Amino acid sequence: MKALLRITLFFVVTVLTGITVAQAQRVLKGTVYMDGKPAAGITVEAQKGGTMMTSFDGKYEVEADAKTKWIKFTFIDEKKTLDIEGKTGDVFDFAFTGEIPSGNAEEDNTGGEVNLGTAEDLIKAGNETFRTEYSLYSEFYKQKDYKSAKPHWQVLYNQFPKSSENIYIQGAKMYEDFIEKAATKEEKDKLINEYMKLYDKRIKYYGEEGYVLGRKGTAWLKYKLNTEGAEAPEGDALVQIYKSGYEWLNKSISLQGNKTEAPVLILYMQTTVALFKLGELPQEQVVKNYENTVKVSNEIIAANENADNVKTVKETVLPFTDDIFGKSGAADCDVLEKIYSSEFAANKDDIDYIKTMLRRLGKANCTESDLFAQATERLYELDPSAEAAFNMARRLIKKGDVAKAKEYYKMAMEQETDQELLASYYLQYGLVLYSESSYSEARSYARKVLDIQPNNCDANMLIGNIYVAASRSFDGKNIEKAAIFWVACDYFEKARRSEDCSIDAAQKISEYRKYFPDKEEAFMEGLQAGSSFKVGGWINETTKVRF
């Protein structure tokens, strides 16, 4: 559970809008299948025509020119083309893998006859193939020799898909082991795709679609996003990963309701915010998803059917949901004031409530609102604490009184004993210094944050931004000035490991990579890719040469 909760993230149900082509004269349509089932997430592109992506029904419909010769189908990084030149009609079904199913028959591309008997039925019937393969598979699996177990498991999976649900439960464990040990990105992607099909097949034969889709979305995001450096997804690839996970998690929550697992709710909000930042979800949808997550969480608590799940929802899901929504950029001040105004009137003497409300408003940068001003002053009246001083500082910043705000920031930092809150004060003060171009001092406060919270992505983002800004005035040779972008991207890479900053950090890396020193310039300085390079001056950081 904890591992799932740390996953730092989804595939929309709506279909991407087709790119229309001038003077389109045909509308091509059909269904895409994978292993005999309608396939979601297939990008369909007509030559001289439109592009779209299939949803769960596998259907596509794209506009095309009268002279269109082919339709291209893409899943992840695998492309296949259907030649339609000279063919009549406008309906073209396509099997990306396996075969196009005929009639209502349920066919699996298994390479053997499918027997839908249970393990008990097969044993009673004396099915020797099942007995032998199950025995060999079970023995290897118990020894955790998954490589030897897989061929025998594959027979059970293909020929006896309804013999035992353990085929899918234990199969998932084996695939996760294979994925984690994959030697190349290509091997890893192939295994992940096979793993996703396992979930589809489990739904086909054992139902529980809502529960299984939650597990599928969780596994997809875990393994597709758990990459670093050159293999980390960017651009359209990153968008498609999030969209896929989003669609599966969205449908899971819709079907499960108050039976939804806590990690699914967390990933749903993470992915919602990621897609919003990528420009793939509107603000209104983020607000709806936030409200739905809170609603489902409260239903789980009210049902009180699983004590552990209820505890996790109370202590992790709801605080996390409020936190990520508040920082998303979708929670604008109008939305938050609407949520909290009536509540504040009823809780104006509750110190804990006011503190929580101010934290949420502060994370959303809603410090100019009347509500924030009233709550700040009320908190200072009730409890002139370090946190109250911090909120007064933020209010003064918004009013433009930076000098007075700094006094309150220092007061808050001197008085605060809670290390987590102190880290947030250091970060905000560092941002103020950064805005004044006091780069060295701003970095020192960002480092104070990292002393308390080594994985704080906002602090890493701040240092990266400081170095980018400082590159304009850094005193050194051209190679040294350009090398600052190596160091900046080192910090953006650290920030990208956290879900909260992954999108922004990825965009920064993509943006600033073009300022890296070129090979010719590095060659003249005697530098080779992978070697160490120290940027001197007040920056005083060592990085790796790369192009």
C-alpha cells in the first residue's frame, strides 16, 4: 500500500479530436482489436486525413481524402499500416495483434484449444496437460524462479484461462519482476504491454472490472513513469501515458464507488493535475474530479467497511487531495473562496481550522483575497504564533510591503519548532529573495529546505531556476556559462522524481537542454561526454558533461 501511495500519477475517456483536412471526401471508420478485443489507446491516422485515438470500444472515425492510400495504427511506439489503395467501402476493421473476431465468438490468440473449465473440473476430468503444466508452474513459482515458471504459466493462461484466478494474481507478480529486471527500454515496454493485457483478460473471465481497472491503472503509471534521464517520457509520450492511466482510474472509481482503494484515489488526483498542467484537461474538470474524490472519500469513511482503508483515507487521501488541488493552479481564488467562505464564518474561533484553511489558500497563492486577510488577522488575534507571523508576511508581500514582510518571515523562522512548517517558511522566503535577484542567499534557503526535506521538489526547482537566471550575469568563459544549464538540469531532474513537480520539471529540462554546450565547443576545452565538470564562482557545483 505504502509503495503505491508514493507513486509520483491518465488516459481520458473522451476521444482526441480528429485533425480535419481541407476538402476531405471520405470518412473512414472501423474497430481496432488487440487479441480479439476492442483496443483502447490506439492512435489512428489516415494518409492525407485526420488523426484520433480509440477509446474502450476500439472504434475510430477519421476524415480522409478521396486518394488516401493507407491508415496507420500506433500503440505506444509500435506502428502498423493498413493499405487501402484500390479497396472499396469506408469501413476497415483492423487487428493490431491477433485476429479480427468473427460473429459473437470469443476467440483468443492462444495457439491451442481453449478450455474454460475450473481447476477442479479439469482435475476431475483427468486433463493431463493441465495437471502437468500446473504442477510445473506451481513448483517454479514457489521457488520464485519466475523465468522457468513462465512457459508453463503461459499454457495455463492461454489454454485454461478460467481454471484459477491465481493465474492472473500470480502472473501480475511475475510480470512485475520481469519488468523491474528488464535490460532495455524496448524489453520493458513490451513486458508492460503484455502485463496490461493480463488485466484485460482477468476482467473478461473473472469480472470485477472496477477493482481490476484500478490495479491496472496503478501498475501502468508505476512502470511507465518510473524512469529517469534519457528514458524518462516527455512530450506526447508523457501525455499518452497519463491519459491511459487516467481513463482506467476514472472508470474504476465510477464502478467501485465507496469500494475504491485509497491509492487509486490518490493517483486519480495526481493524474488529473498532471493532465491539467499539460493542457489536456480544463479547469472545470479538475474541480469536478476534486469534488468527486472528496465525495467518494467521505463515502468510504461513512461506510466504515475496512478500518485500514478508512484510516488511510482520513490521514492520507483527503489531506493529499486538498494539498495537490490547492497547488494545481485549477483551484483559483474564486473557487476556494466559494468553498471556504461559509465555513470560515462558522469556524472563526477554531484555531486549527483557520490554520488549515490558510495553508490551503496559501498553497493556491490566494493571499490577496478578503477571506485570507480576515482569517490572517483573526489567527494573529487568537494565536500570535510563528505560523500567524508567516501568514502576515505573505499578506504583506501581496500588498507590496516587502521590507515589512521580511520582518515577519524572520520572526516566523525564528519561532517555529515544527520542522515541516519551517521548511515551508524557508522555501517561501527563498522565493522572495529569488524575486529580488538575491540568488546566492535564495539558494541558501532552498538548501535549508533540502536539509529538512531532502526530496522537496519545489526547493530543487528553485535552485534550478536560480541557476538559469544567474547564467545571464555569471562571470566566466562561454563554456562555463553554458555549463550552468547542466547544473540547473541536474536539479530539475531531481525535482522530476516527485509527482508534484514532474510536469514542470520535464518542461524545464526540455526547454533548457538546448542551451547545453555543443560538442565542438566542449572538444576545444578537452571535455568528453560523461566526464566531470566544475562550475566555479559562487555556484561552485560539479556536474556531468552531456550534449
